[in-house]
Amino acid sequence: MYKEFFGLRANPFNVNPDPRYLFLTRHTEEALACLTYGIQSRKGFVLLTGEVGTGKTTLINKLLEWLRVQQVATAFVFNSRLNVPQFLDYMMADFGIVCDSSAKSQILLRLYNWLLDRYRAGETAVLIVDEAQNLSDEVLEEIRMLTNLETFTEKLLQIVLVGQPELEHKLRQPQLRQLKQRLTLRAKTHPLTGDETRAYVQQRLRIAGSNGQEIFDAGAIEALFRYSGGIPRVINLLCEHCLVSAFVDQQKVIGATVVESVARDFDLSTNPTSAPLTTPGPAGANGKAEQFDLADALRSLATLAERLRESEGDKDLPTERKL
Ligand SMILES: Nc1ncnc2c1ncn2[C@@H]1O[C@H](COP(=O)(O)OP(=O)(O)O)[C@@H](O)[C@H]1O
Ligand SMILES: [Mg+2]
């Protein structure tokens, strides 16, 4: 196993949104603060957007952890293909509210009474909806109706809507204007800068048990940033494959050539306009380079995902499971 070879206890670059690995950048901290503030001050409705792979679900899992500690009731809907009755059923079940009737009016009444009880006890309830860019207009309209559950002074249900930037565009459509008008707070996730990429990789290695010995050298980190555009999910996929490849070659330190070769396997290309390591990356101030970088990184991500799916049945590709 490569873990032993590199002195690690766990696999550092899993692509699941594990909040134990949360790396806090200024943007992530701001987003988390915005979400917790919105909920604590019962703002009613908060939006979290960001490009795919930039850490929205990871951040939400962190928020859910925090809410559980505060003993706040939560429902987390992550299947955006639900129709309205399924959506309501799922939400009620996740809140743990039993409702004998399947009539919408009865479900909403039961929810309202439950929320009022909680409100009287000084508690709130939070509904989080992930991948909301894929929700149908009907479900989004239903969510808007849920924001009507209020007393004279306070919102009874706090709603966090999470999605890719298309969600912002969607909310601009005339039929969803009313929903947009209810939005009181907006939070965003961003790709990492070059410096953050270095710290991100080091932090994940440390949490996975590394004793601080160098595994990715400076050139490797720079290459990781160039090929990933600072998108954590792409960084993870590249790092994971670099570790496997270096293990196969019994190489303790990974240099730029390993990253380049893995990136080539995945058909990733660097962007000639991408910023050097020490300046802000795709989230930086240079608008044009920023857009270009991001488009490139997203194309890379799509290719990676495709390759990964293909590789599931590919015996030649070394994966940790097979080692
Ligand atoms: N701030 C972060 N700290 C730690 N890991 C992160 C962070 N952002 C993203 N990741 C990692 O990148 C991958 C994709 O993150 P995810 O939360 O699923 O992104 P999104 O929901 O925006 O598509 C996951 O493996 C996650 O662990
Ligand atoms: Mg997600």
C-alpha cells in the first residue's frame, strides 16, 4: 500500500466531501461565516454558489456538523431530480417529522406546526438543498413558498440553497424573480490560489498522518496548480494518481515530471496565461485571465471525470484498491 510507503495513516486525497479535511481560505471562512450568520439571525434564505469541485458540499458538511453540535434540526436534500411531492416527503423524513397524510396541504400544515413548536422552544430548523441548479422550476417555487412560513417577526425555516453558478442565472429568470427577491445573503466558493494550493496539499497530507516530510516538491506543487487551475477536486485527483505512480516507481519525493505525466494521462493541458504560483490564481484580479483559466480548468475536470469513469473497468490503471 502506498500509505505505508509515504508514512500516511489514511488516503489524503479522497474525493468525497469530508469536512475533517476542510481547508480554510479567506473565501471559505467568509462563506462559512455568512452561512452561520444567516442561520443564527434567522435571515430565512441564503445562497451558496461556486464552480464544480470548489468545495461547496464540503463546506455544507462542515455547516451540518456545526448545526448538529448546536442541536439545530436539519434536513439535507442532495437529490435535485425530485419532483414536488418527493421533495416534500424527503424533507419531512429528514427532519424526522411524521405525517400521516400525503396531501400537500396537510404536509405543510404539519411542518408549520412543528416549526412553531420549535420556535416557541427557542429553536430553529434548517433546510439545505445541494445541486440546486438542477431543481425544476416547480420545486424552486415550492421552496419559495416555504420561505412564507413565518411569524410576524421571524422566519421559521432557514433555507440554504447550494449550487453551481448556473443557479444564479436561473434565479434571474422572470418566473423565479420572487424567489430571488427573498435572498438576503450570498456566499461563494472559489478556486485556490497558488499559495493556497501548496498549503492545501500540505494540510491534507498532515491530516492523513504525514510527519511533514516533503512528498510533493516545489516544482510539483507549481505543476499541480497549473494543471488544476486551483480547483480542489482536480488537485485531489492529480495528487492521488501521483502518489500511486511514485509508489510504483518507489520514489519518495514527487517532482513536476510526475505531475506532468499524470496530467498527460488525463489529457489535461495547462493554460499559457495562467498566473505564476505566488500571484492570485483564477480567483485573482485579472478578469480576462481569470475567465480563461476557469473555463480551461472546468474542461479539465470534465475530462478527468470521464477518464475516471472509464478507468473503473481499466485493469492497467493503478489504483490504490488494486495495490
Ligand atoms: N476547502 C476545502 N478543503 C478541503 N477539501 C476541499 C475543499 N474544497 C474542496 N475540497 C475537496 O475537493 C473535492 C470536491 O469538493 P466538493 O465539496 O465536492 O465540491 P463541490 O461541491 O463544489 O463540487 C472533495 O474531495 C473535497 O474534499
Ligand atoms: Mg457538491
